[in-house]
Amino acid sequence: MAKTSDVPKFGQLSGLKVLSTGTVVAQPFAAMLMAEAGATVIHVESAVAPDTCRAIRYAWNQEHRNELTMALNIPTPEGKEIFLKLIRWADIWMESSKGGTYAKWGLTDEVLWKENPKLVIVHVSGFGQEGDPNYVSRASYDAIGQAFGGYMFINGMPEPNPPMRAVPYTCDYVTALNACWAALAAYINVQKTGKGESIDIAQFEMMMKIQLHYPMTYFQDGEVIPRFGNADPKFAGYSAYKCKDGNYVFIGLVGGGPMKRGLPLIGLENDPDFPPGMQLALRGTPAGTKLDEAIQRFCDQHTAEEVDKIFLEAEVPCSIILNVQMAEKNPHYIAREVFTEWEDPQYGKVKGVNTVPRFKKNPSKIWRGAPLYGMDNDDLLREFGYSDEKIEELYQKGVLKAGKGCH
């Protein structure tokens, strides 16, 4: 169990107070990133049911480190009272729910700003807080955001294969990263103006935002770019290739330098379709087809490690497509300490992904494993002025809840 004063001082965000009341990934990951950078984060789960993330083995343990936790039934009268105390405490409040959920509970932005005029509010939802009412009220998951945002359509192998969602939870993570930077941008502005801000983040918009030239290609040229699988839609020689040992590499044989150095490796240095100074080969052209076929023949004759070594020695961008078992043994992963161990309340010593990105002067760190359900209820509520008798009464009413051994 812990209270806010137990959070050590470290990192870029030491002293920042963040209240997180979202579920699963799309918003909570943003709060966890802040916690790893030193912010004091209180993550509130529903007292009706634990966060769904807890049902995915090890997901909670990886993604809720450094947080304090409370299991609270916010819509109840007593729950609202506690929630507003937390709002008065917080610099940033982040939530994820169907659009308008908190407003239906009487907890509009304006109500919260009366309690805390400097509060930064981040609403994360599938379809936004405003817009067509038939969409705003829709529930969403990661794959729904990818589908409605047009991202799923462009991922997967070409027709007649179906579109494919990008895993794991790409939409949720992109949404969370945007929630994180937007919240901090607003917080910086609050320091200048003294006035709070409300941010409306819709999952589907985040997916449409990260499609590079795809939307403009349609609007300017009327072309809907189809799926190309691992291959680039325009350039040959930029794809995944299976090697002799069954492993895969991704090769980027594009650009003047890589083409000049790479063509001799695959026997195309004197081919008339590849004149000196050629920058790239386009898909669907004779040169493009010839390039992909030559790369595949080369890979058929070599293991993934051999291909990786030969291409990199020629300064042609290449990488073995790693799984986590391969990554753990990779010398660069080891040198950068991408994986680390920490103490987890549920499993004891565990190993997972370290804190990234890296800060030289005020580094992030892991000071606490992900807390058990409702683990900090008592300590936090005492800190906010509640007596042991009142806390017990809130448990009896179902306003608070905790897992076995927490209360």
C-alpha cells in the first residue's frame, strides 16, 4: 500500500499530479508513461469490476508500474465526492469512455473547472465528445478505431485477402501517445495562462492522422491506395523476404547509395534495367519485378543472419524480423538494456520492457510494480481526510472495493 508522499522524486515530471480513470490501453498507457517519468499518478478503476487489462496475463503488470490505485464507484454520491477531491488535487485528469459519459453523470468540464480552474482534462473515446450523435455514443475497441479510421483497410495482404488489424492494439497505443503529448502541451500552456483546457481525442481520428500520403492521394488524385501487404505500395525492393532457415528479413533496397551497393550482391549490377545512378525501381515495372525476384533468390540461398550481415556490410538497410526470444539475445538490446527486471506485487520478480525513451540528466525509473486491485484505497483516502470508520462504511456500500489481501 502507498500514498502520494511515497512517490520518490525522479525524472522529468516529478511533482506532476495525474488522475487516470480510463480502462485498458488507449488512455491508461499515457498515464503510465508519465508515471515512469516521475509523475504522481493515481489510477482509479471501477469498483463494479476490475480493469479488463487485468484479465490479460502480464498486461497489467507491464503497463501500470509506478502508479497508485483506487477502486471507486464514481457515479454514486459518495463516489462523486471522492472523485471531486481527486480533481481538486490533480493537474491533469485523463479518462476513456463513450463520448459524454461523465457529462451524463453531472461531471461536465465546466463543473470540474469550478473545482479546479487550472485542470487539464483529456477525454479519450472511440468517436469523440461531439459530432453525429449516432456515432458519439458508440462503444469502441482498438480494432473498431482501426476499422472506422481507415487504417485497417490499408493493412494486410492484397485482395482477395481481408483487411488486417495491426497488432497489438496499435490504435490504442497511438491514441495514448497523442493523449500524453496533448496533455503535457496543455499543461505547459496552463502554467502561462492559469486557465485549464479540455482535449477531445477520438481513436478513429488518430488512425486517419497517421496515414502519410494516403488521404491526400485520394483527395488530390482520386486514388484509393489498395493493400500491398509487407511491400511498399510504390517501391520494389522494400519488403519482407523469407530466408533459407525459415526466418525473415526486411530489406530496403531503395535510394541511390543502397541501389549502387546492393545490386552487385544480387547479380543485377550490369542489368540494362538498372542503369548507373538509378534511385529506385517502381513496383509493377520490369525493373521492379526483377529486383524483388533477385532479392528473393538471394534470400533463398542464405540464412537470415547471413543476409543481414551481407547487406549491412554493404550499407544496405536490412534487419532480421525479430521475435522477443531473438531480441533478448541480441547484443544491441542487451547493450541498451531494453529489458529489465522489477518486483511485482502479484508475481514477485518479473522481466519486461524497460522505461523508454531515455533521459540523460533526469532518467525515468521503475520504483513500484503495478498495484493490486484497490491496493491503495485506504492509504489514499486517509490522505484525503477520510477516517478508518468512514472508509469501512464506503466498502460496505460498494463505493470502494479491493482484491483479496488488500483490505
